[in-house]
Amino acid sequence: MLPPELPPLPALTRAEAELIDRYLEAVDLLGRVNPALGGDTYRGLRAAQALVGKAVALRDALTLMHLRGESELHSATLARALRVLDGERRTARVTLPPDPGS
């Protein structure tokens, strides 16, 4: 049996697709550094070191959009793309987990 088919990505410019990809890469690394999720310091250190390069790539993606005249982020379209690419689960690792006492 095949897994359910994902909804299609919305139409994105190449620069918007690059922005989404670089953003999710940075989010994944931030999730690995999140001290509220535990883990060892070496893993966090390696993620933080890699984050520097991903931040540069994210900046470059936004710079390219700006230079191409793409001055507005179309949040509804970009949010749909993030949801298709599992952005809700991936960004949840950056926030604090629920308080077990509440």
C-alpha cells in the first residue's frame, strides 16, 4: 500500500523555494540546539557550528529575493509550503515543550 499523497507545493519562485529550504535547514539545527529538549553538548555544539553556514545561506536567499525585486513575502503561500514540507513538526522542536506540571 502506498503512503498518502502529499498536497502539492504552491507555486513558488526559485528564490522563494530557496528561502523555504534554507529556513527549514536553520530551524532543524536550532531544534537540535534547543536546551529544553536535552541531549549532549557535543551534538548541540555541532548543530550550532553548522547553523552559522545555514544562517549565511538564509541571508543570501533573502538578499537574492530583494535584489530581484521580490520585496514582499507572501505569507499565506509560504506558510502553505512550510506545512507541506512538515514545517509544523520541525518548528515545534524550537519552542519549549509543554510544562509537565500543568
